[in-house]
Amino acid sequence: MTLNGWHGDGCAEADAQGLRSERILPRPTPIGVALVGCGYWGPNLARNMAEIPEFRLHALCDSDSGPLRQIAGKHPNARTIVDFDEVLADDAIEAVVIATPPTTHAPLAERALLAGKHVLVEKPLATSLADGVKVAELAMTTGLTLMPGHTFVYSPAVNMVRKLIEEEVIGDIHFITSSRLNLGKYQRDGVVCDLAPHDLSILLYWLKEHVVEISATGSCVFWEGVPETAFVTLTFASGTTANVQLSWLAPRKVRQMIAVGSRRMVQYDDTAADEPVRVYDRGMDVASPSNFGEHQLIYRAGDVVIPRVEAHEPLRLELLDFAHAIRTGREPRSNVALGLEIVAAVEAAGISMQLNGAPQACVQPVEPAAA
Ligand SMILES: NC(=O)c1ccc[n+]([C@@H]2O[C@H](COP(=O)([O-])OP(=O)(O)OC[C@H]3O[C@@H](n4cnc5c(N)ncnc54)[C@H](O)[C@@H]3O)[C@@H](O)[C@H]2O)c1
């Protein structure tokens, strides 16, 4: 299988903030789209699709009529559908956006592609690499757009940090720590499947290199086999490491990542709406030895810079990129190769957890893109 690497296609790189779709000429007729899965996250997708001129929200589908009734009042012009087969049979629906539980992602995406629909499927793309590859290959064969919904790669704050890394403001990245905690919604797939795709997408997008090894431990307080807390350690190809804490069992929401580099340290706090990124000119430098063998560490405590970050809703930018990918056939920023690498890493983390944290080599579903 050949898939384009996600490290940076010309299209995605054209506008680091993901705004290029707003600049392209409008299509004469908007893309007829259906939302499948109208639970917690679906209404956010529906709201954005209703606001974006590139789309016409044609239908809302949920196998449970309860959430369907709740969302229908907000979108009175959209058809409400309980049976997914009716979505597939409706020729006015050119694209589907799937926001159902993770185990349903690959099967629903596969059926939609077979019915000739473009697909945006929420993260993770699949719950096993084998399923992910199957649906990715189907998208390639049909020539339809398949896009996993890794929303954070559209976050202006995440893109600001990526820019700081690219411009070598941070220097060589020694390690990154991440905490993604809150009193979360329990899901049968466990906290790693739910939250780790966010950290993985950000880390892969920042570092532009593959994860080579992953180890994970977790704890199940309530249900055996459903960890609600996990500690994940990742090693990237260059040796950079990252440690990610994930939990649905925390007293308050924490969404913080810190990258420690040879020049500076950067903190990204997704809960700090106005000032999500802080760059610290702090660290330690090794002073030249005055005597043979005598090394000294000099502490550096310089300024803190808070770069201005535009306030754009990442989900809107993601959906604009989906529309752009459908129209042009080009790879979206959140593309299949990124989705597959994340599925592979989540799968390896699950195996590691079952083996009490034994490190697992990560399968690389794609070759790195040429620089
Ligand atoms: N990108 C993000 O930041 C973000 C945030 C939250 C959730 N999500 C993702 O969104 C997805 C949904 O999460 P949620 O919290 O909204 O879950 P949820 O359980 O609240 O909602 C899922 C809905 O899908 C419906 N459903 C299940 N199977 C179906 C089928 N075969 N056909 C039609 N409808 C079906 C359910 O009835 C339910 O209403 C998950 O994949 C999750 O990872 C993404």
C-alpha cells in the first residue's frame, strides 16, 4: 500500500493556520452532508457544518431516536434518519461525517465509501491497524476522500508551537510532557483510545517523525479492562521522548503540554483561552570548564514571551479542510497516514498495558515523506 506521508503536503503547508479553504473560490453548489452520530460531539460538528457555506447539512442520523430528537430542533431543514442504510441510499448525500463510538468507525466508514460517499470519521480512524488499513485502501481504490478527525492539528495554538519548533526557537526538543485530565465520560474502549489520539496527533505534528516505541501502564478503578487512567511513554525516531498522562478521574480539566528544548521551553495550555502558549527562555547551559574535567551548569532564567494566537475554532478549520479535500482531491492536513500511525500507536499502547508496561515497537504504516 502506498499512502502519502502526513509530514507536510504542499496543500496542508500552504496555510499554517488552515485558512486557505476560506480563500478558494466558492463551489456553485454546497456539498450535501450527513452527520452520523448525534451524541455528545456530533452537535458541534452539525453546528459548524450548518455555518460553513461549503456544506449543506442534508441529514442527521443516529440509531437512537433520543439524541436525534434533541438535535433536530436546531437544524429543522435536515432530514432525520435512524437507519444508516437510508443515509447510504440518499443520492443527495455526497459526504458523511461519522461521530459514533470508536468500534463503529471503520465499519461505517467502509460502508459509506462503498456507497460512494466521502468520509470524515472522528478519531480514532479505527480500533485496529488491520481495520484502518482496510478502510484506507478502500478510499484509495474508490478515489474518495477519507479523513480522520484529528481536530488538534487545526488548533491555532498547536500551530503556533509547531512554528516555534520549525523556526528553531525551542532548539532541539529533549522531551515533551503532556497532561490530559478531567472528570471524563466513561467509554468501553478505555481512556487511551479516547484521549491518546489527541496527544499523538499533536506530538506527530510537532515533531514530524515517527514513534518507534511505546510503553503504557494504566489503572482500572471501576471496570476491569477499562482503564480510566494511563501513563504512556513514547520514543520518537530521533530519540526525543514524550510522557503522556491521561485520565477521566481528575478533579479539574487539565490540557497542558510542555516541550523542553535546548534553547527554550514552551508551554501549551489548551484551557488558557487568551494566552495558550508561553515561551520560557529558561534552562541550563553547560559552562566551558575552567579546569580539566570540571563542568558547571549555569541556570538561565530569561524572559517569558506570550505570542499572540488567533482565535479560530479548530473544528471549523477541520471541516473547511474536509470540503477542500473533497473539491480538490488533495490530502487534508489530518490525513489517513496520520490516522493510521495513531491507530498503530494506540494499539501498541494497549498491548503494552496488558504486559504491565513492556515497551512495544511501533509499526510504521507509512514511509516518512521526503523532506
Ligand atoms: N475531536 C474531538 O475533540 C472529539 C471530542 C469528543 C468526541 N470525539 C469523538 O466523537 C465520537 C463520538 O463521541 P461522543 O462522545 O459524541 O459519543 P456518544 O456516545 O455521546 O455519541 C455517539 C452517538 O452515536 C450513535 N450511534 C452509535 N452507533 C451508531 C450507528 N451505527 N449509526 C448511527 N448512530 C450511531 C449513538 O446512539 C450516540 O448517540 C468518538 O469517536 C469520539 O472519539 C472527538
